[in-house]
Amino acid sequence: MCSSFRSVFGLPATFTANSIIYNGEDPGITSTDEEAEADLDTQWSGGVAPGATIKYVLSASTPASQGVDLSALYIVEHNLAPVMSESYGACEGSLGTARKLLR
């Protein structure tokens, strides 16, 4: 659990149940491997950026889209954060770069 990780490393207890955003209904645990990966991502995101506000967006997969892709779309469409990790789906290094347009 993220709270145990934060406690062991002396990090503030900033990741709570309110840090999880459901994009639609809670799909529950569909794979223990996916749950473990989500735990690792949230724990280490907070570990390397201890003062950051970590949010985890959870989306159910559909026949047309993977949940991880729907979560990324939700984050972008709702402008939730200036930084997003998607290592859950693929290593960020293989995703290329994006440039912010200045107006």
C-alpha cells in the first residue's frame, strides 16, 4: 500500500483514498499484476517527488480502448497535472516527446 511505503521512507501521508480518481465506475481488481504495477507507480512517483500531489486515475477497459489509455485521455482533457506518468502502459522513453504550444 502506498501509505505504508510513504511511512517507511518518512514521506508525508499525502496519498489517500481521495487521491484515486475514478473515470466512470470502479472496475475493481481485474488483474493482480495491474494492481501491483499501479501501487509501484504511485509509490515511487511520490518517493522521487515527495512534495508532489500524486493522483491515480482509474478507468475500466472497454472493447475498444485499454483503461490506461482512457485514464491518460481523462488526465489531459481535465488538465489534472503538468506531469503524467504512463509507465503502467509503456516506458515513457518509448512514448516520444511532446511540446507545449505557447500562445
